[in-house]
Amino acid sequence: MEQHSSKLLQNAVDAFASLPGIGRKTALRLVLYLLKQPKEDVELFGDSVIKLRNEVIYCQKCYNISDKHLCHICSTPSRDPSIVCIVENIRDIIAIENTGRFKGLYHVLGGIISPIDGIGPNDLNIESLINRVKEEKVKEVVLALSTTMEGDTTNYYIFKKINSPDIKVTTIARGIAIGDELEYADEITLGRSILNRTLYENALSK
Amino acid sequence: MEQHSSKLLQNAVDAFASLPGIGRKTALRLVLYLLKQPKEDVELFGDSVIKLRNEVIYCQKCYNISDKHLCHICSTPSRDPSIVCIVENIRDIIAIENTGRFKGLYHVLGGIISPIDGIGPNDLNIESLINRVKEEKVKEVVLALSTTMEGDTTNYYIFKKINSPDIKVTTIARGIAIGDELEYADEITLGRSILNRTLYENALSK
């Protein structure tokens, strides 16, 4: 690891290089860029990170990042509280919100069950989900976790835990992405897209 | 531009996305990573950047980033002050230092002459270079700027300004990179590598 001429420079480069996906060359490039910016901008940069970490609140209902005790999604009256979409992290909320196609609420698990990484059901927001689903008379739970073995395990665990005839448990559709060519699709996805085929007139109306 | 659920989150993402080469998705990923780190680590991160910007000093002699008035290179007695290598920025110093092949001192121009970007000789540390070269009885000036039109212009400007029979002006060797295949080399580089061919016994000793 190269040593820089200045301890201050070294510390800043070390800080950036500790971030995921940022190597030491990129870290140096970013730090030298910041060095050329106005002092106020650099202070804003540093403060914004510290402030976020110190002052951030998680929504008491869905564990979304929030400035208040209820996040902007949970506190919007026009959203349907009877449908709850289960996601792994808040990045998934952002992705689904960007589609504009979901009008229910969310529940952030904070991860998925992964024995290899030592993450069990008690490390995730699953108990609060089960309580929430029952107390708030949720009608549908939409599972939107990744299609890995861990995701499937978590899906199944939640499905078993909910175990109520009044609550419909659904998963988001898996299939060939719009614009993708069939010949390059993997067999499992293509197979599932045939099994779960939908009426053409339904596809038209979307 | 998407809006995030939290103003704090939004500010931090905006701050990261303002850095060169970091898009909004990467910014979000980095911010969510920091959010999971211990408070002390995040404070160290933010402080290291602010501190660097507020407290950094540039070496009075060569304009390298430094913690003192003379950088660690200029203040090392074993280095040869009669050879000065001209570089565009401190990243170039780091690159050359990493080779371990240069034992002289440096001079950081802080850019290169670029009329399109409105950068003229007076915006760079050229006057101080000329004074330094004359006052300190420098014997050789090594030009190590990039081989662009701007680099060539800057080289020529410095060459003309120094204009002294006592000072040798050299440039770093241009040629085929070690390991590169001739057939893929560009013609100008290949042509120059033939013109500037060196004695085989000299190449052997390196």
C-alpha cells in the first residue's frame, strides 16, 4: 500500500478506499477532486454523511429510511394498507417506487435468511411483519425478494409464518424481461415464463 | 432525478453523486453502506475529508501536497536537487515515486496550458519553476507531461522560458510499453520508439 506525502491526504484516501467498490486509485482521484472544490462544498459533503448516520430514523411501521416516525409512504393516505410488499432493503423500495406501479405499503426485512452468513429469522424484521400483517388486517402480502436460494428460503419461512386463509401471499412475476431475446434467456426463467403465461388481452392493457 | 424518502438520505446521495464518475445508483449504494457502519467510523470518514480540505498545505518548493512547508520529498537529503521533474499534478508524483526510479525532486504545475479551458501560463506554477531552476542551480529539467497537444505546448513553453546553456531539458522516453505487441501499437509511438532506439546493453542493465 503506497504511502502518501501527507497524513491528511492518507486519511482521506483510506476513508474513501474503505467503501465497497472503490479502490485506492479511485479514492485518490475523488479526494484530489474534493481538494479542488470550495471549502463550503467539502464541509457540506462531510457533514451530510455524518448527519445522515447520526440523525437517520427508520419508519416504525415498515423500516424504510425516514425523517419522521412514519415514512412518507406509510403516511400517505391514498396508499392501500391492505397490500404489503416485502423487500430486502430500501434500494428495492426505491426501485419499485420508480415504476409507479405499486400503491400498497412496504416492509423492509433488512436482509434475507442466510445460514452461511449467520443471518437467521431473528436478525430480520420478520416478527414485526407477522404482527403487523395480523394486527392491520392485511389482505395480500407480495414477496419481492431475490430469486436466490436464500430468497426462496426466506419466502417460504414468511409464507409458513403467515399461515392464514385470510391473507393472500403472492410473489412478483418472473419471466423474460421486456426487450430480451428468448434464445439468450436462461432455461429456468424461460420455463417459468411459459408456465405462468398470461392472457394476451391482459398484457395489452398494461 | 428520484426523490428519496428522507432529506438526510437525499443530501448524502447528492453529495456523493457530485463526485466525478459516481452516478446516483452508486452514490445510494455507498451511502447505504455507510449507514450500516459504526457511528465513529462514519464520523472519521466525514472529518477526514473536511480536515484535509481545511488543513492541507502545499510544499513551498514543489507544490506537492504536504503537512509541512517542505514536503517529504524536498526535505529528504538523499534526493538530488539538481534534477527536477515537471509533472501536471500530484498523482503523477505518486506514479513516478511508485517506480522507485527517480531520485531527483519534482515541480507540480497544477495543470497544463490549455487555451480552450482558459488556462494560460500564469494560471500554473511556471514562474516559480523558472525562478527555482535558476536560483537553485538545477542541472536537468525532466519534462513528464502528457503527450497531448496541451502537454506539448506546455513543454515547449517551459523549454523556451528556461533557455539556458547550463540546464539540460529532457523528456521521459516514449515507446512501446513492456509486454505490448508491436502490431497493436499506434504508428506515432512505434515510429518514435524506432527513432529513439537505445543500445541493447543499456536496456539489459535496467
